[in-house]
Amino acid sequence: MEVAGTTLFRFLQARLAGALARSALRAPDARPAAREVPLEVPPDPAFGDWSTPVALRLAGRLRRPPLDVAAELKAALEDDPDLAPWVSQITVSRPGYVNLRLDGAALAAAVVRQALARRDRYGDVPPGSLDEAVGQGKVLIEHTAINPNKAAHIGHLRNACIGDTLARLYRKAGFRVEVQNYIDDTGTTVADVLVGLETLGRRPEPGQRWDYFCWDLYTEVNARYEQEPALAEARRRLLQLVEEGDNDVARLGRLVADRNARWHLWTMWRLGIFYDLLSWESDIIALGFWRHAFDVLKRGGALQFETEGPNAGCWVVRLGDVPGFEAMENPDKILVRSDGTATYTAKDLAYQLWKFGVLGRDFYYQPYTRQPTGRWLWSTVTDPGASHQEVGERGGEGEADGDGQAAESATGAGLAPPAGTILADLVEGYRLAVGGYGSEAQGELAEPPPEGFGRADRVINVIDIRQKYLQDVLRAGLQKLGYEAQARQSVHFGYEVVALSPQAARELGAEVDEAAGAVAMAGRKGIGVKADDLVDLARQKAATEVAARHPEWSAAECERVAHQIAVGAVRYYMTRFNLQTVIVFDFADALNYQGNTGPYLQYAHARAASILRKAAGGAGPVTPGAPVPVPAELEAGPPEPPAELHPAEAALARKLADLPEALARAIETGSPALVCDYAYGLATAFTDFYEAVPVLTAPERVRTFRLGLVAAFRQSMANTLDVLGIPGPTVM
RNA sequence: GCGCCUGUAGCUCAGCGGAUAGAGCACCGGCCUCCGGAGCCGGGAGCGCAGGUUCGAUUCCUGCCAGGCGCACCA
């Protein structure tokens, strides 16, 4: 709930700070800033709804007994006319707490009114609730960024789920958000696949997915390098051809990357994850971003040519004087090798400069494909007049001319490659992908964003913590260049990896030590859980369950709901852990639909929807996807709460009121997992309410009030799930 | 060797310097002709070790022990 332009929590903090400043307590050093006032939920509801130990902290400084300080704070709060409408009772307890009891009826009335009036905007982070200016500026988020040489696995899934929820959070706070998916399509990443295709002559089985085929091929080739030196030699030769360009091998390399990138998109689209721009590393190279950055860096004095020492002959950025680097043996980072070639870090630095719009160079852009949402996904390209007619070239199989037909061909449906070929299989996959998501795509024209791509005020790179050093170098590099503001706004959104539980590893056929706690995934060995395999398993399990519960549904209806539940299970599992926690992946945990899981949240939502349907007079069969009606008695106006609330009603209303605060805190602390926490607490509050009091059979006035709570809950739950990218089924 | 992160219930995880450290899973026992049993209620068990700061430490600091990850002219 929003009070006085901020969240309820921050409003209470501000009133507390004000009371401290006004009261007889006001010593100069006893005036905490509003955001510094400690405010917590007491362990026992008998103490009230909120409680602050601030008097305890100030007592020492004021050299007065804590209970006296608390009593004076209580008196000052009771004189606050702004607080009066919300607080019914203020008490002081034991060592020196001041407890606030909220006026449950007033709170419930306000929260229901707001939720029903604002609908899908309820819970948006109010301006003035974050330290930084809410909604000011553009945030560029890079996530997913899977090497386009094999299928996505569950580690990539964690990245995408975190990144996507982050993007949704920033949108809720009113920021302009641009999501980029970086694709490292340079020769080396696809070289192993090329060895398999060219040297070993491998081809996919009929019907086999391209990215799955590459997964196996990558494993096979890597396993054979040791025994067969000729293969390593072949790799070098193919790599050279790729780097020379303008030959069949180079074209095949591009095709391999493009096909995999498209499958990665399918994987993510299934989960409701979408992008604004694909940025290709090969374009960064081809457009000379690094050459340009090199000049900028040299002119800015950030780059040194070493004539002696271990880095002799290289261009480096010296970081010895940067905090965090001093202790290192060799803190300087090489950007240009002694043979004159640029390192990965160099390209990344150029790209980072571009993201902030300070490189002085830009890509060219072209629509790549239309996403199931109807929004176009754009791609960087190197040529202003690029015409991508060649099959397998980026930008789609047809010339993207901005109408719906281009969307069809870009996703493959407009093509008819020879049956049984690699491409035929890929195209079929795309048709299924786009048809299967159930989007309500509008015939939107492909128009680039009016302000252009990049030029961000803040850049967030979602990359696992193993890349911390590189990200630190990036920030330090910006600083060395004099881009202080950009350095501060360069955020490495790091998170721990996904490992396999010993049991999961064994199920995948890996040999596991008896004592092993977790097993790292290993792409080269093919040990890992493919993202789509997990989603498929989740979907199958849900489908069985749904079919048993709804024998009257068509296969398509069952599939639709099963898909929603699968997304709920997988995304919740991937988002609910703290960033610094290694996810020890276990099939049983990820596919559990009971307790603290996505489907539990969805179930609470479906139950609420069911009550609303019945209240609106709905009878007969219920089909998935039908909108939830608003009961007529709620349309008359905001329901009036009874004088005394049931504890379960009060608890639910409070939880509903917390939504904007939960989202604000998730942004502030950079913790998508907090959204999961909140969602689970919200769901249990509703379930408690559901168990404790009847709605439909309650006396009329109470019934209307409770229906208001149910409707407000349904809306809040849907909005919360939306931040997590989880669908809110109305039946399941 | 240096740096960063993590040690909380049998397992997987929460925990904002504050009151009786919370969930889920697993296990055991219950749930009324009642709005959906993917639910609800009840049960047991825990802060790696040792110091320190503080009125108060799972939380902050130091040391030790254990685990993970970094420390490229790889990407």
C-alpha cells in the first residue's frame, strides 16, 4: 500500500524520525534519519503490528533509562495527526520497545481500495521510496548470454530468471529498461562444433534438436582431443578459416551460432523471458569497436605500452593503485597482447563504453524475430543496408521488412526447407515455439526504440561470480578513463553457480565420489541438466496431475495449464535462493509442487479466482484462460470493513499492504529472492484466511468485505507472480 | 601463497545488531456432509570452534577449522 507517496513501512519510519526530532528527547545526536530508524515485526502479535527498539539504542547516548525514552517517543507519536488515522494503539514494552498497533479496519479498507483501483499497477514502487530517484533514467540489463555452441543448461536458466526478474522489478519502479542478450559467436566458441561437423562429419539424427545435437557433439569432440592430436590440429585450421572469413567454414560457423542462439531464445520464451536486443560479439569486432576504444583509452592516458617487465610488448591498463587490486601480484591487465591482438577484456571494455553511450561508435540494427509477446527482438548488424536473404544468416530467413509476414519467416514458418535437413528440423522447432506460447500478439510494426539502443544511465551485467575479477577490471577501467559516474553505475550482478546434487549427477550418469557434497556441471564432459529437459519434465509431471483433476478438459487445455505450472515450478526454484548460495540442484526439489514452491503460490491464486467466479454467479464448467469476473457487489464501491477484524483478515490485509515495500527492498538490496519470500508469505496469509473464515456463506456485509479482500489478494498475487515471470492460473 | 564467498534442524534453505532463531522436504499423528486436500493443524531436533566490541551478537571485528570460487598475452 502507498501512504503519503511512499510505502507504509517508510511512512512509519518517517513518522518515527519526526517524533524523535519533535519530542523532548531531541538531542542533536539522537536524531536518526528516517531510513535509519529500526522497525520490525514483533515475534508475538500481542505486541502489535510494528515495533521499534530505537529507544533502546538512544538511551545510552541520552544517558536516560530506555523505558523513559520509549515513553516520551510514545507521547510524541500520539500527538502526530498524520499517524492518527492508521494507528489504533501505541504501547511500550519490556526493555524499551515502542509498539504500534495499526487500525486494522482502516488499513484493510485502504489496501482493498488501492488494489482494486490500481489493478496491475498495484504494488508499483512509489516515487520517493527509493534512495535513488525512482523512474529516472534508463537501466540496461544484460543477461542470459549463453555461448552459442550447445543447448542451455540450468546454470544459464538461473542467470536468465534472475536477470528477467530484475528487469521486471526495475520496470515496476518506473525505470526505462533495455534487456540485451550478448552472444559470443566468435570462432573459438563454435570451433569444437565445427570439428565435429567438418572433420568427423557428424550430422543430427532426424528430428533431433540442433542445440541438443551440438551438446553431444561438443562432448564427443572434447573427449577425443586427448587421444587424437589430429583433431586439435583440425580445430586450429578451422579456427583460422573462421577468422579469415568469406569462406564456407566461416559461414557454417555463423550458421551454427545463429541456430543455437535461436534455440536458446525458444528455451527462454517458453519461460516468459524476452529481450530487446541481441548483441553479437562478431559485430563488435567487425565494426572496430575495439580499435576505436583503443584510441579513446590511449588519448585518455589509461593505456600504457610496457617496454619491460613481464608484460613487455603489451598494452596494459595499470590497476595497482585501484582499491581491491593493490594486493595482487600482477595487478595490471593486458588489453593488447604482444602480437597486437586484443584480449576478451578489451572487447568487453569497448562494449561497456558503448552501453553507456560514450564510445562514440554505434552498431547498425535490424529486426531479428518477433517474440511471442508481439514485440520485436532486434539484432545488431554491421551493415546499414544489410539484406539477409541467405538462409542461416542473422536477421531471419526472409528479408525483415517490418510487417507480419516477416515475423512469420523470421521464425521459420514461412520457409519450407527440404524435409529431413538440419534446417527443416530447426524451423519446425520455431513453429512450435511460437505457436505453443499462447501469445496474443498484435500486428505491431518493427520500430526501433525512439531513444535508440544503449546510452544507459546504469548498466547491470548479470554474470556468475566467477567473472567478478573481469567485472572489477571493467569498472576500474572506466574509472581510469575518467568516467566516474559510469564506473559507479556499472553493476556486476553476480550470483553463485548451479551445481548438481550427488544423486542428480548419478542420474545423469556421472561418476560421483561417495563423499561429494555437490558436483559441478561440466560442459565439456556433457554433465549437466539441459534447461528444456527440466521444463519438459516439469510439464509432464504437471500434465499428469492436471489430467487427473480435470478429466473434462481438452488435451490443449490440460497442456496449457501444465505449462503454466511448469513455468511456476522452474522459475520459482531458480529465483528463490540468495545470490551467494550455490544451488545444489536436485530433481525432487525442483519438481516438487508442494510447500514453498511456485505451484503453491499459483494454487492460492487459483483458489481466490474460484471464489470470485462463484461470487459472480459463475456456474458450469470452467475453462483455463477465462477472465476472472468481478462480483457485482464489489462494483458498487469499496466494501466497508467490520469494526472488528478476524486475526486472519488483519494478517492478510497487512501482507497485501506490504507489496510495494517488498519490491522496493528487492531493488534496493539487489535480491530477487526477496520477491519469492514475499510471495510465499502472501500465499500463506491467504491460505490461513481461507481456512479460518468463510467468504461466500458469510453474512452479507461481511461477505462483501471478504470478497474485497479476496479480490485484492488475487490482484496482488498476480502482480507479484508477474514480477517473477510466473503465470497466475485461474484454475489448475 | 594472496583475495572473495559460505558454514544455522536428518536434508535443502530463510533470518533486517534486538523479545521465545523461522520455512519447506523427509518422518510420525490428526482434519467437521463446509468457498478446490497441489491444502490445513500438531510433533521432535539447530547457529563450525575460540576470543572481542555492545545494555544486547546467528548478525559486527579478530584468529582458527572446514568447504567453494577466483588470482591468463583463455573466452
